[in-house]
Amino acid sequence: MTHPSSDARRVQRVRHEIKRRELQVARVARISPHFQRITFAGEALADFISASFDDHIKLILPDGSDAPPMRDYTTTRSASRTAVKRTLSLSPR
């Protein structure tokens, strides 16, 4: 019986270029009283790469201050590499 090498199963961290993208809210769906799914759309997502289960985006909500609120979220995977939509599932605070 052979065992896969531990190197073959090792998770490698890949750093992608940080890129600011302006997007529009395409859809909001309330899944439960404390959970909603938001779909963002925009051509700026055409080159967005998400190859791993733990890839994330940082959502920046402009509020007119010098330090707007920022939160990290994991996105759902897209069926198409050229998709211009991303969906976030989150619990409102």
C-alpha cells in the first residue's frame, strides 16, 4: 500500500496582487432572519482569481471617514472563470 507524500498534500499560500474593485449590488437574498446572501457584479471581477477554499475578499464600505469599515469574507466559487459576479453569504451585525 502506498501513501501520498506529505508534500503532495501540503497547502501552499499564494499571494495575489491586491486590487481595488468598484462593484454594484446585483441581488440580496434573506436566507434566514440572521443570514443573507449578497451578489456583487461588475466588469472589475473579470480577472478575479479564487482557486482555493479559503480565498477571500475585503469589503470596504465608504462612510466618508479616513478609515472606512473593512471586513474580510470568503466568496462562493464561480462556475466560469470569466464571471463578473461574486456572492457573499454573511450574518448581519
